[in-house]
Amino acid sequence: MPRFRHALPQLDGRLFLADGGMETTLIFLDGLDLPDFAAFDLLRRTGGRAVLERYIRPYAELARRLGTGFILDSATWRASADWGTRLGYTPKTLADANREAIAMLEPLREEFQTPQTPVVLNGCVWPRGDDYSADRLLSVTESESYHREQIDTFVGTEADMVSAITMNYVEEAIGITQAARQAAMPVVIFFTVETDGRLPTGQTLQAAVDQVDAATDAYPAYFMINCTHPTHFDQVLETRAPWLDRLGGLRANASRKSHAELDESTDLDDGDPSELGRQYAAIKQRAPRLNVLGGCCGTDHRHIEQIAATCGPLFPQAD
């Protein structure tokens, strides 16, 4: 089984797809109960692993059919100490859940990977607190200490990398990066922004990326934006701005709603998949290194198929 830990194939610039909004799909389309939005908890339920595999398959099949790479994410966004304790996990059972979440992806990689369609196993890390709020800020040291346990668990698995998803302030992102660096594990930092294109702290995306890079010797493999609609941040993506060379991926929401509005939503807002695809293509033309494309809240395989259709022609075709 290949391990890409020190040579991530998505860094060569080819198109890589990712999945959509796992939790919103499982809750609103499949009718499942996910306390604390924790998809990893399905692994201890009867039939839960089959549910997760059934969710992943349409995306993996799409990537193979289109001849793209694929980022295969673990369902471990909230599988860290505080969230695990809330859900009744001990440190041992939580570590076991993180390992199982990666192990269940290994047969899927074997099934869907080809020489032309590499599949990267990604261990996902979530903020310690509320991903939409910067009310409770960790210091860099606190963040590194808190997230090290989960990242170290991933080191002992077949995970190729880790991703810190929906980061809403810089100190936690720096701490996660430093923990990953100590573990010699590649890391990708995802920032989320409000409707004004700024982090919840008011910091600009550019300043956040620059600060993380300055504090960590540019250790992140690249940065991504997630859990926000393209209309919330496209105005801050100035063409040819140097920092855009560090923007490697996008996982946007289908909905134009703010984070506060999404928190109060009782129905799924799946937006317009075709429009979302066109918006991704417009962003790709301003951020040339953007090549990892997936979705977040409200998106499903329809959105990813439209994104691939509109953005695919913007990438060099494989031989």
C-alpha cells in the first residue's frame, strides 16, 4: 500500500477532488442523528461503518471516472479529547476510533486508486471549540498540546497527512502546525471566513496565511478555505497576489447563509450546484495553484460533479 507522507501527489498541481458536506448529508439527507455533529461516532454503531462507506463511494467513483486524484478524508473532525469526552469516550476508545477511521479507508484506497488516480488518506482535525466562533482562544502552546494526541495517533496509521479544518483564528492553526511538524506529518490548514471575507477575529485571509507561515517556516503543505460560500470571500482574492500561491484548495458551502444563519437552520440549503461550479472556476482563474476541490455544508456529489466539469478544463490533461 502506498504511503505519500513525504511526497504528497496533489502538490504536482493536477486536479484532486474531495467529498462534500458529510455531516449535512448524513443528517439532512440520510436522516441520521449525529450528536455534536460527530460523524466518527457512527463507527461504534451497528452498521455505521457501512453508512460512511456508502457516503464516500459516489465521490471516489466520480474521481476514478474522471481520472482525477482523490483526497479521502477520515470522519474524525470531532474525534479529539474535549469532544470525545462529551460523547462518552475514554482516551483509549477515542484513540481506537481515530485509528479505525483511517483503517476503514484503506480498502477503499485499494479499490479506487490507479496510477493515474492517486488516493490520499487524510486525518482530519477540528477546532477544540466552536468552529464558527472565536470567543474561546487557545494560545499556540495550548493548541499544540491539545491537538498533539490526535495527530500522534494518526502517525501510527496509514494516514498520509492531516488537515486542520474550519480554523477561525491563527493561534490554534499555528499550534496544530507545530504539533504536525514535531510528528513529521504533512499538514494542511483550512481557514473559514465570515460574509465579509475575514476570519471571525476580523483578520484577513492574507494576514492569517502569512502569520502561520512566518511562525512555522511555511511548514503547511498548502492552505485551503472551507465552510463559507464563494460570494463571502471572492472579493479578497486579488488576482496575482503573492499569498494566493499558498492557496491550494477550496471546500465551500452550497448556501450563501452566514455561519449564524446556518447554525439556526432546520432545513438543508443545497444552493445551485451549477452556479457553485462556475464560481469555483472563476476562483481557480485567480488562484492558479488551486487544485484540491471539494465541498462543505450542503454540498453532495452533484455539486462536486459540477465543480469537476467546470474546473477540469482549466487543468493540464494527463498523458
